[in-house]
Amino acid sequence: MIAEVVFHLPISRGFDYLIPEAWGVSVQPGMRVLAPFGARRLVGYVVDVRASSRIRHLKPLLRRIDDEPLITPVQQGLAQQTAQAYACTRGEVYANMLPAALRVRSSPPQESTAPEHESPPTLTSQQAAVFDAFRAAIVSRRPHTFLLHGVTGSGKTELYLRVIAEALAQGRGGICLVPEIAMTPQTIDRFRRRFGDEVVLWHSRLTARQRGEAWGAMKAGSRRVVVGTRSAVFAPLAAVGCLILDEEHDPSYKQDQTPRYHARDVALARARLEGAVVILGSATPSVESYYEAQRRTYRLVCLTERINQRPMPKVEVIDMRDALAHRHRAVMLSDRLSLALRRAVESQEQAILFLNRRGFARVAQCPACGAVRQCHACSTPMIYHATRQQLLCHYCNRSEPLGDTCPSCDRGYLRLRGLGTERVESELHRLFPGISVARMDTDAMAARESHRRLYDAMTSQQVGVLVGTQMVAKGLDLPQVTFVGVISADTSLNLPDFRAGEHTFDLLTQVAGRAGRGERPGRVLIQTYCPTHYAIQAASHHDYEAFYRAEIAMRQRLGLPPCLRLIELTVQGRKAETVERAAETLTRALKQAIGRRRIHLLGPAPHRVAMVRKTIRWRLVLKARRVAPMLEAIRAVLGETRHFHGCPVVIDVDPL
Ligand code: ADP
Ligand code: ZN
């Protein structure tokens, strides 16, 4: 017998091997094997078992790694579709979905806490209407996609729990995906309280051993409720009734390395394979998903009110140009924001201050020669971190001491300009001596259990003000928070990215949604130098529709997603001239391959950050109505590989 095997390599085709006679007929698709590959021995994945091969003189497999298929038939189907959709290989998808160092056979239970199940609240009439639609879809056992547009605090999560309970009642499992930074103890506790030991977690902070155990439990069917980040969409559950993406607009659902899949698309593919329901939930749906809902590919369901008729927080926009004009210098906290913060602190309420930028200062600049300290390996400024007293590159994570004088001219003392969360924190200590401040960003949350500690400190009122990056915008349900201040809405608005308006609207809406979730009403102040921008205006009026209308008109006018699809090609290499030449030759070759088809080709041009870790990056973009003809043209030029003239080429379908 012959086994066809694929490898974790950028080579799409499978390779045939002889199955040694002595093994009997025990090899099946979905098993891992050890196979000779050139001079190497590689772990591969069996994708087919056949009686014959067109190739003569086949080499025998060396060893069988699994006793039974590790990869389920559904996962095999998903790998196939994902590889096709994102121009990568099945082997790359398998490697991505399997935990490293997997031991399926030993599967002691994952630690769990709350066994006494919590009883669910009675649904509000809005929730009940939406749930009826979900239930009918699940019962039908046919694929359905819903876009659940629900304002913050409207009870979306409660609906997710109900839908999963419905799937379980039918003998099927449920997967709930959450963005990486929303994978907080609070989220986990809610699922555990409802489903106890059925819950299995899947996220990047698990140890290799925990991942192995989780895989075993899912595959064995002993735990059927998966709560996890992006790659949990591939979870080896036997039968899935519902796939939920909470905060479906979150960019972390797109993987930023090969395989560059979007969990939403994989969820849709999986639902088709298993007759499952997909629920995309958000207070700020992605423009892509809302567009599909408008075209009726997804069914739009809405929750327009907060639970218990709690009002939406009152949002005011502060025009920072006034403060600048009065004080003749940029200020961090306007008088209005300081006053509101003081009131909240004095009345024992909690406040959140949001700034989507970590570190202390944006750049370290020499006042004598004007030079900004840049990372040697990446063409980007280094960010000063006061806690570590070092400059840090946010692209490669390299650090350097600040130094006494400017390394360019050796004269001036470096001056720190621009804001980061650390600076906000230190300013708060100066303005409000004695108040207790906590910071929530990737630096402060690096340690295991740091989320749990912070969350406990917030709920027990040990913290008065929480300062943070977008981490504070996601999923926190803290009823004592009455005030939210946005230090600057402009950090995300001014990025050179066509999604800047969308990100800004999302962030402002989400962070504003943290205020007033309890008894007392919430108030939100947004500081900005662009107070009339439609994203800021729409966010301040809680008006998603207004935002969407302005945004989709812009996307249509400029021929941007979702009206057209994009594929981004990045040519990489160490030598600037080689990369530039390869990018130009590739562009010409693609133009030829495209011929008279309706595909736009933009570029090549250096990437926005042209060098990262000493790798030079040039970029070209293809635009068309459909992806398939673009992939065809790319394949016609690159063949089976992802190399061109000696340079690796990254293919990113639907880049974010
Ligand atoms: P969202 O996910 O839309 O932000 P949540 O599901 O977190 O909203 O609901 C907000 C709060 O309201 C939570 O504390 C939740 O427990 C509570 N809640 C949700 N549904 C109900 C209900 N039907 N009755 C009472 N409380 C509810
Ligand atoms: Zn760097």
C-alpha cells in the first residue's frame, strides 16, 4: 500500500511512500508518520492511502507516530480549503493547528474550577427573539451565518451561552472564539460557571502540556465546549453545532504569519462541512461582515438596548485645538477631563483612561541635530519605556539604553516626545497623589496570572483608575466603572491605513462601552484634534449606521475592500537592490500573466516599515472582484513555490 504524505513546507503537493508490509493496513489519513525526505527525516501528515502510485522506486515510511488518526476528517477538509483560499500548503495548516509536542494518549483532565452549574437569567424580549432564530437554525442542522449586532452590554455573551447549551442538548459541541486580549478570567469564569467541566480552553498562554491535554479531551469528546482564540476554530471536536466569533471585527482573527487565514472564513467553511451555525457578534461589526449582511449572505440580528434598560454612556468630544491655543503647548489632560476624573475618584467610582500606545514616550529626539533614535534592524523609531529605562523596538523587541547624548551628533540630550501609557500613569500620580492606578498593556500583562490579579484588584475596588491600551476596551464588565477618558483618539486615526477610520470607530465604541454597565450611568470624554471626523462623530453618537454609510461610500469610491478584494505580495531579502529588482521583475511578470483580465496591480513600493529585523520588504498589491483569478495569475508566475529570483515572497490574501 502507498501513503501520500504532505509536509510542513511551502510545497503544496504530496509525496508517495511505501507503507512497510509489517505495519499491515494500519495507516490512515490524518496520522503522522516519519518519512525520509532528501537527506532528512521529516514528520509528515498522511493525506491519502492508495493501492498504487505513478512513481516507481518509492521509499518506505520510517515510523508511524500515531496509533489512530490525530487529525479528524473535518480538519482534513478544513486544511484543504484553507490552503487553497490562502495560497499556502496543507502541511503548513496542519502544523498550525496542532499543538507542539503533542501527546494524545496521556490526557489527564485540564484543571477546572466551578462545578456547580449556574442557572441562566430569563432572556429579555429582544434576546429571546434573536435566540429563537438561532435555535431554529441549529435544529435545522444546515449551515447558517448570523451577524449579531448588539450594543455593548446588550447581553450578547448570554446568547452565546444559550446557543452552546442548545448545541450540547443536541449531542453536539460548540466553539466560542474570542480575541486574544479578551481571553480574560472574566470570560473564562462565565463559561465555567455555566458549563463546568465541559469547558476546554485553547489560547497562546497554555503550556505545551496543557495544549496536549486539551487536544486529547476535545478529540475524545469528554469536553465539548471550546473557548479559545483564533486557532480554536480548528478544534478536533467530533461534531460542532455552533461556531461563535465574539468581537468578530477584531484584527487578531487574522493570522499574521503563514498560514494567513481569517478565523471567520475558516468558521464558515467548517459550518458548511458540519451543518453548523456561525454567529458573528459585535457592537461594531467589521465593514466586511456588515456588507455581507446588507447583501443578505449573512442574516443580520440586532440587540439595540442594554440589559435592564441601562442607558448608553453620554459621550462628549473635547477639541484639543482649543487647549493648544490657550496654553500654547500640547497638554495631556484637558481641564475638562481632569475635572471629570477628579469627580469620579472623589466619589469612589472607578475610571478608565485609554491611550492606544504603550511605553512612556513615542520618540527620543535630539534637539540639537533633530535625529530620532531608530532601531538598527527596523526602519522605525524606538519607544522609550520608563519602567525598564530603555528604548524598545516594537517591531523586533530589541532594547537599548537611552544614553546620555545623541549618538548622531554627540551633543544634545535626547528629548522624549509624544505619549504612551507609562507617561499617563506617571502624570496621574503627579496630579492625584495617593490615588491607586493600575496599568493594562502588553508590558504590564506579560506575566501569567496578571490578568486575574488585575481583575481581582478592580472588582475589589483596590484600584481607582485603570490606564491602558486597547486591552481595556475588550470584554471588561466592571459595573463600578462610571468614567472613561480617551487621552487621544488620534493615535489610530492618523495611521497610513485605509482601515484607520474603522479601527478608530471600533476602539472608541468599545472603550466607551466599558462605562456605566452598573447602577450608575456612564460618562465618556474623548480628546482629539480632529473632532469633526466621521468616525469620531459616529462613535460619540453610538451610531454604527452613520459610520458604515460614510465608510462604505469611501471604500466604493476608492475601490477598496469589501467592494474589491486584495492580495498583498511582499518580496523580502537582506540586500536592498536585490529585493527592489526582484519586486520590479515580479511586477512585470504579473502584468503579463494578468493580460487583459480585470485585475489592478499597484506598486511595487517599499513597505510602510521598509525594514524589519534587517529584512528589506517591498510590496505590491493586486485588486479585483474575485480572489481566484488573482491567485491564478500569481501561480502562473511563482509556480509551486513562494520564491522569486531568490527572494521569499509572502502572499497575503485579504490583508488586514
Ligand atoms: P455583551 O456581551 O453584549 O457586552 P453581556 O452578555 O456581557 O453583554 O451582558 C451584560 C450584563 O448583563 C452581564 O453582566 C450579564 O450577566 C447581564 N445579562 C445578560 N443577559 C441578561 C438577562 N437576560 N437578564 C439579566 N441580566 C443579563
Ligand atoms: Zn527593531
